[in-house]
Amino acid sequence: MGPSDDFKNFLIIQKIEEDNKDKTLLQAILEKKIIILASIIGLFVIIFLYKIFFARLDLNNLKDKSYLFQINNGESISRVAEDLKDQGVIKSTFSFKVYLKLFGKAGNAQAGIYRLNQKDTLISLANKIKNADYAIPPVRITIIEGAKNSDVANLISKAFLANKDYVNNPSDFDSIYISSVLDSSNSFIYPDTYFFLPNTSLNEIISTMQDNFYLNLKNLFIYLSTMNNNSNITAKIYSLNMSPLKISDFFNDNDESVNLDKRLTIINQIGTTTVTIRNIVAMASYLEGEANNEKDMRIVSGVLWTRLKLNYPLQIDAATSTYKTKGLTKNPIDNPGAVALKSAIDPINSGNIYYITGNDGKMYYAKDYMTHLENINKYLRK
């Protein structure tokens, strides 16, 4: 290879180096442009997020000029977001919901009365709801299984009159008046824990508790009328003519009322029985007072249904009329819960027709009167 070849190679190498320099320069310019563009986009994103999440809320259009706003029982986060957007308080319902979904509890918002201030942002507002940071705490009422209407009335009265400053009509919350309203209604209260705003009306409180009973009772009947053979419940419910139970014949969703006196058929361990829903709820109300666990409730249920079939008086201490008059009482004696309702429908047939609760709190059963007397002498009179 001569000098001319070396020179050609030199020129080629030099050309490659110059091309690389041009590419490097072009690449650097492009990279710089990309960085600048990314920075501009990032800046816009930061500004956008700041305006959405960190800018102060606009409280000028808030309906309550004391900057209070109310979330009602069962209200979804979406509904709350829409209300706040409609009032111009927040700009983005999507951002509000996303933040609560990521950092709060999905589903319903924490019912209560909240207060906003001029320094609040979307995040601080969402945190108040997430943490249940109330301006005015909700009223909590816990109804236990087997509570009588007078017990429920006392609980409602005591809880709301403790927040008298926020109650709209304090005279409505007299316990005697509440008890009379409950007794005159043709519905039942479902044992549960309820949260109400302090300014909730008495009608709303009672309706909420009764609607809860309606929903739970309806769901139980739907389950019993459609359950498969793998269920651990042995009872099944039919219409009176043994055709499949038509739920709409007994439960009216329009006003959430139960047809208490329309008859239906139950097949369980005791046999085939024609009853009404009022009868079932009445039996469940007895079980709340006669037994303290599911097994004993089901056995006592079997005893009582058997006594009815034999035309014996029920002789329930909590309902003294059943010592003199055969059959069920006209109305339930208390407000039963889910376990008692299921036990009334699905009794255990133990073959016993007598029972007592001993001084030790245990249940003792007997198939004949002599054994029953022995149990009384052994477990009650000592």
C-alpha cells in the first residue's frame, strides 16, 4: 500500500470524524430541545396539579354561608363530589374521587356535617371527609337484638337530646312520644348501629331503621326461597299453594312495606306449616328473650312450633298472655335480629316440648311433663 492509499484512508477517517461531530451536535441540540419541551410540559403539569389539588377552594357560592356542608347517610363519594362541583367549591370531581380512592375508603362518604375555611384546598377537604373530621359529630345509636320499642325510644331520645342545640324539633324526641309512634307503625326496627346527623327528623330516623329491617328480611326470604341443596339451612319457603315464592307478593319496594298477613308455607324439621310473616317475626321476637345463642334459639323454636301444632299454650315468660291464651301473640314483643329470624324459620326438631333456663344460664329440655318438673326442681329451685 503506497502513500496515496494512506492519504485516502486519512481523508476517509477525517470525513467520518466530521460526520460524527455533526451528528453529535445535532443530537445535542435535539436532546436539549427535548429537555426544554419536557420541562415546559412538566411545569404545566405541576401548575395544573397545583391548581387542582393545592389551590384554595372557592367558597363564595357555598349554600351555607357559615361554610358548613352536609353529607347524608349512604351518600356516595361521587354524589358528594358532584354537589361540591355544582356549588363551585371544587373544580374537578375526577381528582376529588381519585384522591379519596387512593388515600381514603372507597364507596360511601363519611356522613356528617363538615366545616370549610378559607385556607382549605381539595386535599385538605378530602382529608376531612377521609378522617371524619366533623364540625358537628353524628349521633350514634346502637339497637341490640330483642330491644323493645320503649328501649329504642329511650335510646333515640337520649342520643338526640344530648345534641339539643342542633335538633330541629326537640319536642319530637320525648321518649314517650317516640314509643307511641313506634307502637302505632306497622313495621319493625332492625337491630344495628346507626349514624344520624343531629338535625335529622324523627320520621327520617324511624324510616331508616324500618327500611333496614325491610331490606334484611326481604334478603332472608329471597335466600330461603332460592337456596340450593348445599345450604346448611334445612328450611325452605314457598307460596301458600307450594309454588315458588313470589317475593313481590310479600315485599313492596315502592314504599318498602311488608305484607305481614299474607300466608305462606314453610317446610322445615317440624314439618309443613302455614304462617304469615307477622307470625314468623313474632316467633323470632320470643326467641330473643328465651335463648342467648343460635343453637338454643333453633331448639326453642322447634319446641314452640311443636307446642303450636299440639295446640298447647306457648307459656312464654316475656309474653304472659301466652299462659292463658293459645297461639301466637297478635304482634311481636320486641325487635328481633337476623339470627332469631332464621331460627324461627329453621328450627331444630329435638322431640322436646318443654324447656327452662336454669339458674346457671343453661337451657334444659324435656320430652314429657314429669322430666320438665324434675328439671325445674333440679335447676331452678336450688
